[in-house]
Amino acid sequence: MRSREDRLAENEVLFRSVNERIVELGDEWNGEYDLICECADTNCMSVLRLNVDDYRRLRQNPHWFAVLSGHEMPEIEDVVDRQERYLVVEKLPKTDEIVE
């Protein structure tokens, strides 16, 4: 049986894959992407805006996810960067198999 942490990480991976598809389709406005929050809440459909360079930097690490402030979950991730419009969270090692 999957743990709660695994299920939460799987939710975030799903949102990340949706955002990757948005970027792949070239849905860029003035050098920025309107993406969905990559938090673990499956009911969250909040939009966050990242510029192209920030998005590329974020995707360099498979353990990083962009979430809105207040959407972070300390039991499964650490905040590694705070931007004006979003946070970058890093998954804890116990979810390595899921996020990579």
C-alpha cells in the first residue's frame, strides 16, 4: 500500500507533467507562462506565473516544484527558494523514486 507521502508526491508530479505539456505547446505570453500550482492538493487549480528562465531553472532539478505561498507541505518537502509570486519546494528523499 502506498504511503500518504507517496500519494502527495504523485499529485505534484501530475501537475508538473501538465505544466510541462503547457510549455511544450508554447503557451507563452510575453516571456511568461501561466501554469498551475504544483502543490499536492488535487483540488488546487490555482495559477502561478513564471518567466521562461525561471521555469527552465526550476526544471533542472527533478525534486523541485513551483507552488503558491501557503501551499507547501513541510511533511513531504522543504522550501528552497522564495520568489515574489511563488515558492520552490524540494521533495524530501523518501519520495525520490516518485519524482524522478
